[in-house]
Amino acid sequence: MINLAGHCDPYSNGCTGLSSDVKSCQAKGVKVMLSLGGASGSYSLSSTADAKQVATYLWNNFLGGHSSSRPLGAAVLDGIDFDSEGGTDQHWNDLARFLCGYSKRGKKVHLTRAPQCPFPDAWEWFHCQYSSGNIGNFEDSWKQWTSDITATKIFLGIPASPEAAGSGFIPVSDLTSKVLPAIKGSAKYGGVMLWSKYYDDQSGYSSAIKSHV
């Protein structure tokens, strides 16, 4: 299923009008991704063949392929974000490999992932996040991710307000004076990712940190 937070109904072909919005963002240099998974629902990949079929569907319906039923119209998204928070860890690497293969057909398919901070990704994620006055666990986790993962860029993911998540929020003053200075020297530092646009609109967090990122 597709969830666009009530902005339109993809099942009645009501989201194709977003195509111009997507293209407008891309014209400003913004990468527009489709996120798979989430915290609710039941989903998994049953086999390598299943992963290949999903990759083909994504390519034809959201990326550079062709389909008569593209939910977002003619706009070609920039890639796929993996937000697998449930099910199993099987065959996601196959899906990533098949999606990467489509980059050879033209426009590069970007892949992103939003893991929790323990290495490797785990449910008990609260032991390595930043806490006021104690940056050690956070720094250790950042160093492990940046040294053990071959990703080109790694972004710091945090809630945009205390209400956006059960924990993990970092006050602006702490982020700019303690956290960012500790990680910006990393060659893989890519920036900051916030959850979510809605909460950021309420808090103004991105505007407050933009000049420091």
C-alpha cells in the first residue's frame, strides 16, 4: 500500500498531480525518494526472486521505467529509502543490488537507509544516542558506523521536536555546540536528517540549525 499522509488517494489515481511538485523540488537540487517499510504493518521479502520482482515494480512505477499506472505520474523519483523496522532482514540486500543495477539504464538510482544507532541495527537503540552532558556513547556509535559501512555519506538522523519520537531529541544548542562539532570532521558526514517534515514545520528546527550543518 502507499501512504501519503492523506494528501491524496493513490488508489483512485489521485496522486499523479504531485508529479509537478516532485519535478519542482528536483529542479532545486532536492532528491525525492520513495520510502519502503515503516513502523507499522507486516512486510517482508520471501526470496531473491521476490526481491527482483519488487525491484522491477519500483523501477517501472516510480523510477526510470514505464508503466500505465504510475501512482505519482510521469515524475521519475531519485531513488529508494529502506525503512525496514519489522519483519525479517532477509533479501533486502538482494533488493538493493537489483535496484542498483537499474542505474546502468540511465538515471542513477540512489539508495538510502535509516538504521537505528547500535551496530548492527537493533531494536534496543537507546544505549548509543546522545544524552545531555554525555556524548561518549554517541561518538563511539558514529565512529563505528562510519568506519564499518561503505556508504558514501552518513547523515545524523534525529527527531525535529520532542513530540516527534519517544526519545532522541537533541536541543538546538546542544546539536550546534557539542554534537555537530564532534562529527563534521568525518569524511562521510553528509548532514542532518529530521523526522519529520510535519514536526519540523511546528518546531522550526531545520531553520535553527541550517547555518551550522
